[in-house]
Amino acid sequence: MEFQFKQDVVATLIQELMAIDSPSGYTQNAIAYIENKANAYQLPFMRTHKGNGIIYMPGRNAKTTIGVCAHVDTLGLMVRSIKSNGRLCFTKVGGPILPSLDSEWCKVYTREGKVYSGTIYSTSPAAHVFKDAASKERTEDTMEVILDEKVKSKEEVEKLGIQTGDYICFDPKTTITENGFIKSRFLDDKLSVAIILGIIDFMVENHIQPENNVKFMFSTYEEVGHGMAYIPEDITELLCVDMGCIGQDLNCSEYDVSICAKDSSGPYDYQMTGDLIALAKKHQLQYAVDIYPYYGSDASAALRAGHDIRAALIGPGVFASHGYERSTMEAVDQSMQLVYYYLTNQ
Ligand SMILES: [Zn+2]
């Protein structure tokens, strides 16, 4: 069966996923969302010890099991210390582009379950007061979180229940325009999570079985390097769906599905990558083959951890990654088609 793209289904998945804060290490709510989806599709779900989620879909060929993965964890911040003036000093979780966080809204999650709103500022925030308001470098040392609470001292902040190690999540500012532009933080990689859930939705609704057994895996520590370091032993082949790079001499645009031949971790499986390129050609997809200059994926993590698998990396083109990102429904559609035709061997 041909793939049919349903924009409203994907748009809802994107909006719902983005509304759940899930920086690396604080992903339990996002994985619970995926578990609910698996239950709704009546597909088996399991959670690994470190919190990754796996949805299982049996295939026509019961002998082979393949993995398809995307990461549900995102970039974030964590409280490093509370300053004597009641402002918060932070440390990065993953690698957000810090200047892009200037003046962004955020939430602080305490270990007792309280949530406080605030804003991220540079320590020279006012043009009328600080000569270096525009020129000051934006780093962990020159930025801070100011809470929307009347607090002027460390003790007052501590009374709110805020302490070192609390997560600070910044607002993804998710917008999908009527003509299909998707603007949001964390399209890396929740856009791919939405793509995978959208494919499962389509296959379940139309009673389509994949060629091989599939373990759809959602990892929770990709941004810090070890997301898919563990994968189940029966997996022989892993298709990693993660954002495609755009910029400089790269071929990919926000309208394409990107196929990565090599990234910082080295080349991906030659045969599998070649098969995916052939599949994209066969179905006349808008695709690009690229080398990602500063990148490592969950497939790299699985290979580094010693798994004897073939692995490839594809994903929707995402502009301005780790900043305020941008992609399109066209790229989502192209990516869904490539994954779907790969799974169904069409
Ligand atoms: Zn990613």
C-alpha cells in the first residue's frame, strides 16, 4: 500500500510531544506519553532500566528483528547554584546554543514536584544601564535565570524548594503555520519521534505488517551521548531517525529527507545507506545525501557500545539545530515515506 500523509495527525503529535518538557535525564513524562500511544495501538511496550521506551510490532518474517530509533530527550539546563541575590546559576544539559537562549522563558522543576516560571537573561540585560548589553558574550558564566517570584536572597529561593540539580526547561515555542512550516526548539529529535508514531498510526489503522519484526525504540540520553548504547540483542539492523543537517556545502534543505553517509563518528553502513538511497530514488523522494560535520547519533552510540549491527541514519532536514529550529511538513512527509517503504520492503 502507498503511504498517505496525514498532516493533522502529525501536527497533533508534534504539538503534544513538544508540550512535554523532556531534557536528557528528565524524560519519564515523554516516555509515558509514548507508552499511552502503544496501549492505544494495542502494541506491546517495554521500558528499559534507564528509561528508554520500546514499541514492538511483529513482522511477516518472524525470524529477523530490526530497530528503528529516535530520541525523545532534548537539550535543557540544570540549576548549578543559587546566587546570593536569588538568581539561578545554571549548567547546560546537552549543547544548546546559549546566545539563542537570551530572554527565553523557562520553567524550573523542583524535586518535590513544584514548577516555577522564569526567564533566562544575560547578566548585562538592560541597554540603559550596561555598556556591554549587546556585546557581552553569552556563556554559562554570563547568563542566569530570574524567577517570576519575589525573591531577593538564596534563602528565599531555597524556601520555594528549589535546589542544585533541579531541571530548567526552556520554552520550545512551537508553531506550525498553515502552509506547513514548523518552527520550534527540539525538532531535534521530537520531529522524528512524531514521524515514527505517525507511521505506526498509519500502519495500525490500515492493518499493514512490516516485513521484519520491528522494535521502535525511543531513547532518553541521546543528547549526552549514550542514548542507544543498549539495544536488545535480537536487533541486527538499526535505522536511526534523527534530524538532518542544513548549511554550508550540505545538500539538504528544510523540504528534504536527509540520508547521512558519514558524521563525526565515521561512515554509516555502506550497503544499508545505499539501499536507502535506492529506495528514495525509486519512490521519487526529495532527498539529499550528506556528510554531517559535527554530529553523532544514537546509531553511533549503539556501535560504540559494541553492538554487532548494521546502522544507518536518516531524518528530516532541520535548520538552525540546537537553536530555534525550523523544518516543514514536506520534509516530514518525505521522511515518513522513506521509513515506511523501508519497513514494508516496497
Ligand atoms: Zn538529535
